[in-house]
Amino acid sequence: MTYSIVARDPETGELGVAVQSHFFAVGSVVSWAEAGAGAVATQSVTEPACGRRGLGLMRDGASAPEALHRLIADDPQEANRQLGLVDRLGSVAVHTGGRCIGAAGHRVAGQASAQANMMRGGSVPDAMVDAYGPARGDLAARLMAALEAAERVGGDIRGRQSAALVVVGGQSRGDPALDTRYDLRVDDHHEPVSELRRLLELKRAYDLIGVAEQFAAAGDLELALEHYQAARELQPGNAELAFWHGVALAAASREREARGPLGQAFAAGEAWRELLERLPAAGLLPDDDPELVARLSA
């Protein structure tokens, strides 16, 4: 069974898809999203071309219902398909073919649609939409809440294997890297939804590091350090984040404060000490104090 949700955030315009299945690498075939166009979930007898074509139709101006009509009108396997679409304006369309393996069904609410097949019971789409609607946070958080709700009511009759989450902007900036907010996949895991949640929280922390590096490059060390600290608060046990926070503190002449996060990294492995020794030559630590690295490593 595959269950998924497609949605548009009415406040930000972001578009997204979240999916879980007892199928290897479900994110590579089911979930499709493009900034400024829409989002598509194609499942049951999955046809990736439906994802590509659906996005193309919505990119060219078709609404989600119009795109869905054209996708299934000439599809010889329409009865076996399950498709969910949302366009850039929030119109939703969904199709559950009459020969999808039961229990199969869908539910639309607002600018979201949840669809499922091979359910252990028939309540998965309702549970997903009911969890998505009142969930707090950004679109990614709300999509995750929908997946977790599906698991609580039984999910896939076969069990679980993979999951994926894609969120893109409401308007395209012409660069997929800038348009894509999240593109996370768990291809094979005994608890894929829980692992997807972990990856989402890790991605949030690394996004903060990216912002910190931008502030540092612009010379605003205080804002950079605020973002390093915020990243570590999201992932307090992460040696990588601790190391670079310590490096940033040392580069800002806050050596005493740097020792704590660096010590956390060193406790995770001696390779972090060796890496520290290489940073002055790379311009990431002051090279006018030959004893700095030794003091930080002590």
C-alpha cells in the first residue's frame, strides 16, 4: 500500500507531497513537485510519467482538475491508478481507480488531498487530513503530521519500507536548488516515517548552518554565531555542528567559549582534532597565533 498527501500552504504558497509505502524508494516514483506549477502523487499502479506530465500541464496553466482529466482520459490503466494533484492556486483533484487494491480511497479538504490504497483499514485518508488541518508549523511539519497519523491508524497492510517528503516554493525563482525547500527520502528502513522525521529535523539544523555561513561571509559574526547556536540546539548531539560552532567562536576571538563545542566534537573522534589543525592554512582560523590550535585542542 501507498498513502500520500499533496497540499498547498495558503499562507506561503508552498507546495508539497509526503508519502509512505511498503515499496523500495517510493520517493523516486510517487512524489513530484515544482515551484510555480503544483504537486502530484502518482501511486497504486505507479506511472512516473503521470508526475512529469501532470507538472507540465499545470506549469502551462492547467488547473489540477483539468490536468487530472487529461491524465486519465487516455490512460488504459485508469482503473488501476491513484492520483492526487494540487496546483499553484490551491485547486485539488484526486482519482482512485475502481480496480485499485482495497481498501482504497481518498479525501479532499481545503487545499490538500490524502489518498491511499492497500490500507489495513479505510480510515487512513481521513486520519491524514484530520491531522494535517490543525497541525502547527510550516508545510513540511504539517505533511509529516499527516504521515504519522496514517501510521497510528494502521497504515499499509504489508507494513512499511520507504517514505519521502518534497516541499517547493509557491513561485519559481528559475533555479530548482533555490525553489526546493525540502527533498528528503528514506529508501529502505524499518521505521521510514520516524526516520523521515529525523531527517527533517536534521535538515532544519543544517539550513541554519547555511544561513550562519552567509552571515559570516558578510562579516556579521554575531548573527552567524546566533544561527550556529540555534542549529546546535536543534541537534545537541551532533559533532559536526558542534565543531563548526566552536570554529566560528574561535574565529570571532571567543576562544574560551569555543572550547565547549570543540570538546564535544573531540569526544566523538580524534579526527576532529586533526581537522582543526588544517583550518589556519585554509583561512578558517587566524594564522597569526601559532599556539591557538594547541590551546583549542588541549
